[in-house]
Amino acid sequence: MITKIAQIETGDAYDVWVDTSSNITYITCGYSGVKTFDVSDPGNPIEIANVSSSLDYYAHQLFMQENLMFIGDGRGGLKIIDFENISSPIVLSQYTGDYAWDVEVIGNTAFVANGFMGSGDRLTVVNVTDPTEPILLGNHTTIGDATDIEIVENLAFLTTSYAGFTVFDISNHTNPIQLGQYEGESTSNAELGDLEIIGDRAFLSYWDKSFKVLNISDISNIRVLAEFNESLSAFSVHIDTERNLAFLCDLELGLLLLDIQNPAQITEVARYFDGGKPNRIEVVGNLIYMTDQENGFVILEIGESSGLSVGLEPFLLVGGLAAIVIIYWWLKKAKASG
């Protein structure tokens, strides 16, 4: 059974990251900025700090590097916040320019996914050696709004709203080079999808389409391995390699748990839905830290007895009906033989 153990109203909660060493959870909250919570007691989160935002800026995805938070801050571009003093964070800089969705930082370099409704669509590379004065290193245009980014060694994978995702060689930070592209399914929605890379597999969610697993061992020939088409609005995906599960945040259906052990046959094993619109999650042990457009910051617990294959009402119902049929068949057989 997956149960809700806590819920905090935060406004439009977007992204979440959990520092397991300090039991601090960081939440981006759209126009409400950033909030932090002490989750030492997961059933009773306590707000620690709030970093407000301009009404024109929207805090999307975050990336933590030690005590620094890097945010794709919408029209505010790249925002950097110092959380060395967790109760009194300081905004170090606001590198404005193009609309920013997501950012990843490797060493002293930030890679930013930019673009909104066809304007400023690009991968932007920024030197953040001095986080108070970010410096542009280079960029490369994309076909469509770049909404999510994953860095693997010297490769950058960017989801784009009109062209699936694009792969760049970023070994030269001042001159990213496009290596390949998975066109996927065209969509006019800026928030196309979310991407996770595990080994030679890419896991891609489509905001208004589906969830796909792709083979990226050959960048010049990216192939679809499997597809799950039963979602209605797959906003983001989180891969749990220990459980071989994909946690799919669907804005219409809730949180879907998919068995991906066999990439050729993806199956839904559980679902949690409370009427909200889940954005993103982090999984720590048996706890799920979830951001929700309507319900704010939510903490769920996975029951130890669920096995993750059942435990939610729809699946219990199916299992219960099956058990009734088996018992009825056994009693009927026993009566006939007696």
C-alpha cells in the first residue's frame, strides 16, 4: 500500500531534491520561489526557509552542488542561491537572458536548457567559477524549446519541444557540437518531456503523449526499445534502478509505477492518485517525496508488504476478484467430488 503521510501547501511545487545526510528537502515552487524543509520526521515536515521570487520568474528544475543551488528560473534565466546558512539562504546571481527550464553543473560549468514558445531555443554553457558573476562560454541552437538536460561524461542530452531530444558533444565548452537527434513525436507543447539516462538506455516521458525506452548505444542510430501508451499526460519520469521501476508523474492519472525489468514489455504495477497533479519525485528508501501542482509538497510511504506489484485499490480489487473466483472453483470441485 502506498499512503500519504504528509502534505504541505507550497503553491505550484515543481521540483524536489533531498539531502539524505541532513534530512533537508529543497523544493522549487514556480512563482513562489524556493522552500526548504526539515524532514527528519517525514510525517511532519517543518519549513526552514523561503527564497521569494519575482512575479516574472518561475522556478523550474534545480541542481545542487554542495551548498549551491542552480535553478532554471524561467524568464529569470539561471539563478544561483547559496544555502551555506540553511536558515538564511542568499541569492548570489541572476544570469538573465533566455527562458530557462533546467540546468546541470559539472565542475565550474553550468549547462542550461533554454527556450520558450520558439524564442531563445538553445543549449547555453556558462562559467560559474565565481557564482556571483556567471560568464557565458558558448551556446548552440536547438529545434524547439530545450526543456530538460542530462549530462553523461562529454555528452549533453536535451529534450526539445519539436524534436524529441538532441545530443551534443560538450568537450569544448565554447563550441558544443550536435552529434545526433531522436525526432520522436512532434508536439507544440513547450513542456515536452523529461529525460533520464541510465547506461545505454534513455527514458523519455512525453507531456501529452507516452513514455518510451530508447537504446542510445549508437548516437547516430537511436532506437525505440519499448513504449507505454496508457499514460495521458506524462510530465516527468524517475528511474529506480534498485527496484527496476520507472515512477511516472502523470498530470491526469497520478503517480504510475512501471516495471521496466524487461524493456520490451513495460507493465504498470501500482498507482497512486489523490486528485492532484504530480510534477516530480525523489525516492529515498520507502519514501517518495513528490511535488504537485495542486497539492504542494507531498510525502508518500511505500508499505513493506506491498512488494510494489500490488497495494493500491485498483490492483487489490483485481487480486480480490481473482481470489474469489479460485475459492469458488475449489469449493465447487470439492462438492462435486464429495
